[in-house]
Amino acid sequence: LHYYSIGRPSTAHTVSLVSANTQSLITGLEPDTTYTVSVDCDSPFTGTLRSQSLNVTTLPASRFLSNVQASHITSSTAVISWDPPTSNAGQVLSYSIGYGPSGSDRPMKNIIVFPPNTSLILTDLNESTPYVVTVSAKTFFGIEATGSLLKFTTQSFTVHPNGTLAAPQEVKVGEFESHCVLVSWKSPSDPTNETIQYNVNVQDNDSSTVQYTTNGNYIYLRNLHPEHTYNISVSAVNRKGK
């Protein structure tokens, strides 16, 4: 199989296939680019036979992500939001938000958000610190990234008059399968603080912590490894980011 972008035949790529294959997945293509594709068949009886050329145009780079921005920035929190897709919304499986201090050598932390949510609150930030954020969408077609970094700087520390939000109550594991588990909890007992987001931290012995966010009192954790032990904790966030 041969393919190259339109007007650049000198950069043709070749993929070799065994005779039993009648399809091939081509990766590493540029978005919104037209490629010419053809297939050669090598036979000891007829030599090399080439198919007619087929022109294929890849999809634009950002169909599911747009207008990513940071707002309501405090000394320890920031709201990250993005516009929902105007079409094909059902094809988005989840959003992945990576964030960390700008210039740091440490791996970025990662948070998973499930549709229809298109925002989350980062709650463990350091004061007066520049941060970088990346947002990507997992779709039926693969992973789509924004292609750029969002940057913001947290404010200096200020003292809030209200206390911290009470923790969620009675965290339980309900229905579960080898790769999926239902985690549920009750809302914090303090009625004076309105909970607007729950952070669910999941960690096993072989990996770093992955954080999920939800607005409800339960979450289905997917893509888990069978016969692994996971540590799960749930925290509540109010409108002040506590």
C-alpha cells in the first residue's frame, strides 16, 4: 500500500501487507489533508499490478474541542471549560485534562471528564504559580488533542471566612465487573456549602493516581484491570473551590 499527501509524491510511504489482508490502518496522518492512496499486488505469475488511485481527505484537527479557557482563578483553584461539539456529540467518549506547573519536569496530572460535562475545577493548585493545561477528547475515531497549551497563573493566597467543605459520606462500591465498577456516595452533611463537583481519585499499586470528576453522586469507573486492588477516594468541591 502506497500513500502520500497531494502534490508531494516524493514523500510517499509504503506499508507491506500479507496476501490475506484486505485492509490497513494508516496512522500519523496530518489533519485536514488530502492523501493519494494506491495498492500494489505482487504476483509471481503476473508481476506487479497497481490499483487506481484513491484520494482521501482527513478530518479537521478539532471537531470536538474548541474555545478552551480558564476562568474563576484563585490561589488554589481554576475552572477549565470548553465548548461542546456542535455535531457528533455522541461520538465523544470522554475528555482528558492534563495540567501542571509551567516548566516543571514532573509528569502532568490527568483528570477524566465524561460527557455531557464540558468543564471542571482544578482544586490542588499552588498560589502565584503559572500552569499549563492540555485538553483532549477520546472519540470513536481515536484521541483528538487541542494542539496548543492553555496557560494561566494562580493568584496570591487570600483567607476565606468560611470553613472547608465536609467530606462525602458512605462511599460504597456497588455493581462491578472485571473491567468496570460503580462507586456511589452521599452528599456532605453540611447544608451551608453547596457542592458543585466531586473529585474521584483512583490509584493502584502499579500506576499514578487518575482523577475523575462528576456532578452526580455516583460514577462508573471503566477500563480497570482484572484482579487489581484499587484505592478510591471522593472529595467534594463547593463554589469557592474548597
